Amino acid sequence: MLKLCRKYLNWIQNSVFEGEISEVKLKELTLKAKDFMNEEEDSLIIFSGRTEKWLDKQIIGKEKSSTDNFL
């Protein structure tokens, strides 16, 4: 997953990546991730910015824990 995500985004720490990505590239990334992840155990969480203040969250696979507060 690290190698895959590094192709599309900037690696921040451990399993955290950030960056601007087009809708097409995001779809490509999620499809490739689904090819080798176990969606019943693994997760890919995508935060999309609608504005600087609000984020949308998309979870692919199993959510490990709730992220009600985000700093």
C-alpha cells in the first residue's frame, strides 16, 4: 500500500498521505488498493476537502475506530 499511495500522494508519516489528486486518479488509486486489500480487515480512509473548514470522509473496508474529532 505504501508504494501504491506514494505514486499518487505525498507520504507524511506511517500510514498517512496527503496531496491534491484528480477524481480520475483517486478512482484509479482506490481500485488498485481494493485489488490487494482485505476489505473485512483493512481500511483506506479518504478525507476530501469541500472547503478549508469542512472535510468529507469516505471509508473503504472496515473502519477500525471512529474519527469524530479530527485535528
